[in-house]
Amino acid sequence: MSSEDINILLVKLPAAAAETVYMIFASTVFACVMGFPLGALLYSASPAGLGPRRVFYNVMSRVVNLLRSLPFIILMIMLIPFTRFLVHTSIGPTAAIVPLSIAAAPFVARVAESALSEVDMGVITAAKAMGSSVPQIILKVLVPEALPSLVSGLALTVINLIGYSAMAGAIGGGGLGSLAINYGYYRFHPSVMLAAVLVILALVEAVQLAGTALSRGLLSKR
């Protein structure tokens, strides 16, 4: 490893890791804000939900599936005008948060819908018998009961976001992906690329362990 490699790792790697964490944290928050209400709406409108609406559910379900299947790099390019409108730039970590949030929202919606669907119907029936409204059932009954599954699913969504953030670096998104491509690939510093990959893997492992531990902790308190 050359002195230039060491200098890049000491100066650039911590900053790139911080940018990645910033992108992941912010996009996770925005994705949850957009995705959880959509997931609750999908659950409520599903055939086994609180207020079945077959046509609405089928249309929204297909829209969510379409957004989930769209390759992220294509979505990011398509959203460049919208990103510029929101944050006045299409490059950098802040700009990458926009497509990352939109890409993750459908995953959060499906996670929420699946987790809410797993709640025992007896609990819902009891809440209805007590006169609870639909929002009260969702917020005070379904969410607490589904929280372990929600946490576990959210951890998988964050892991997907880490991978997406690396792809965002390919077109100016910043973070570890940008470092690996610009220095590891274009400037022929394989040790920098390896270090960036190892940090990404460490982030994935940390999120997985934290999600599993938190989910188990929530299950044990039931």
C-alpha cells in the first residue's frame, strides 16, 4: 500500500463513511414517513383489512410493485429534474437522499402491510368491540403488536438502502460508492476500493445485528 493510498484512506474514507451514514439515516426517515402510511392504507383496503376496497387495493398494490421493481439507477436518473427542484442540485449526498427515499418507500409500505397483516384477528375484534376507530386500531393496537416484525423488515430495508447508496455514488451521489469508483476504479487504487467495500459490509452487518437484537427484545417484552 502506497503513501497515497494511506493518505486517501485517512482523509477520504471517514468523510465518505459519514456521508453514507447521513444518506441512509435521512432516507430511512423520509421513506418511513412516506411508506408507513401507504402500508397502513394498503392493509386497511386489502380483502382481510379493516375496510376492504378491492379496486383501490389492486391499483395501489400494482403501483407499489411497479416502483419496487424499477432499477434504482434508472429511478435516480429519472428523478434528476425533481431532485434539482427540491434541493437545487442533482449531485452530492443531499441530492441522493431524494431518490433513495422514494426508492425505499414502497419497500417500507410492503413491510408495514405484511407486519400489520400478521396481527391476530382476535385482537382487532376486541378493539372493534370496544368502539375503537380505524386510526385508533392501527396506532394503538396493530402497530404495537406488529412492532417486532416492523423492526425486522425495516432493518432489511436499510440494508437495501446501503446498497442503493453505493450505486448512487456512480452518478455523483457521494459516500462510499463514490469513493470506491472515483479512487478505487478510475484512479487505480484497489486498496481504497477494498476498504470502502469492507466499511459497507460492516455497516450491513451492524444494521442486521441491531435489527435482530431489537426485534428479539421487543418479542421478549410481550
